Amino acid sequence: RVLFRSAIGTDTSALAIEYCTKRGLEHLHLGTLDDFPAQKWTVDAVTMLDVIEHIEDDHAVVRQVYDLLRPGGFFIATVPANPWMWSAHDVIHMHYRRYTKSSFTNLLTSAGFVPQKISYFNSFLFPLAALKRLTQKNLNPEDIHAVVDPVPALVNSLFHNVFAAEARLLSSMSFPFGVSLVAIVRKPL
């Protein structure tokens, strides 16, 4: 069981910070890790969930996280997987890249992190996502409505349940394929 003394939210979007403030979060930082007031905090863990692919210099930001963490601290990150799935979806969402398990592992270990778990996830829905991405390969990224379709509530509920079932399995196993990758890595003591 983990008890958090406090959480710090950081984002480059003023709108995101505003939403966090409305939800009662207190320790917020508008900006990047470049101007984060690290001297004010002892950081035990950092999460970057679908963030790294949006940053041009992924090696630099992972190294910044490493430097920010206390020895023994954890870094939890998710990224989109499979460069062959690159499509208009990635362009619209301003991704710089998609990762293989190997390239993601190398990114993290080259900064000094020790992997605790690295796995593909969103594996059960992978066939549907792969089919959708492949059909969007030649789509014009300007046509956002063709890529970001509204999902009916029933379908969304079904996808949520499938994803939740996979999350339970992920705690005891790793998946050999998936739409995304998840990593739990640790800074050595």
C-alpha cells in the first residue's frame, strides 16, 4: 500500500492546470521540467502517461525525470506502440514517434533506469485498433472528423470493461503485443 504525502501536477497547458485547480489540487506547475522548481520537492515517483511521444527530444526529457527523482524513485510511463501503425491519428495528436518495446526499453535504460516491468498493453483491442490505423494510413490529417469518431455509450462501456479486464491480467503477466507500451522503471539506490 502506498501513501502519498502530496502530489504535484505539471502541465504545459493552462487549461489543464485550471481543471486541476477546479478539482481541488493544490501543488500545480504550469511549464516544462526545464523550469520545474525541483529544489522545493523530494520526488519519489513521476508519471508520464502518453506524454513522451509529444516531446521532440525524448532522451532529454527522460534524463530530466531521472535527475528529478530521488535514488530508488519510480518512473511510470506509457507511450503508443508499433511504428508501423503510424497514421493520421498520430499527426493530429502531434506525436513525434511510436515505439517498439526494444526502443522504449533502450530509451529508459540509456538514462540509467532499471526496468521493473515493461509490457505492451491495450492488447485485447489491438486487432480493432490496428485495422482502424491501417485504414487511416493515407487519410488527410486535416480531416479530423474521419479520425476522431464519437463512440456510443454502450460501445464505450464495453471497451472500458475489456480494458479493465486486461489491466487485472497485466499485474501478473506481460503482453507480447498491443496498441501501447507501459513501463515501470526505477532509479538505482
